Amino acid sequence: MEQARPRGEVYFEFQRIGAYVKVTAIDPDTLVEVSVTGAATATEAQLKQLALRRLRFVLSKRGGGRGPGGGGGRGTAV
């Protein structure tokens, strides 16, 4: 199975929460957003890589990253 890749840029948001950092990765083309947590001692590059891997996984599960209501996720398009 080929992994879906974000087509363009990916936005990252970092939030420090005590001894952890919450990283949110957003694909602006598909509006898919994922969050991961990691140790605050991890480097920014390590946390970005972790979030990007999760984003690619979610996009691959959604059938290549179709947008909201595109039939790639759960739920019903209205």
C-alpha cells in the first residue's frame, strides 16, 4: 500500500504542556488535522517527523486524503 503524502505544505503547531509537547499537523489542502504528544526534551525536528508520520498514516486511511465529506472518512456527508 502506498502511503499518502501531503501535496504541499504542512502547518505545525506546538503547545508545551508540562513535561510534554502537543504537536498538531495540518494539511491545508485536505483540512486533515492530527495531534501527537512527545517529551518536551525531544527536538523540534523529531516532533515534526512524528506528527508528519501520523498525518501520512491518517491520509492513507482516508483514501489518499479526500477533503471533508469526500467519502474518505467515517460519518455521513450532508
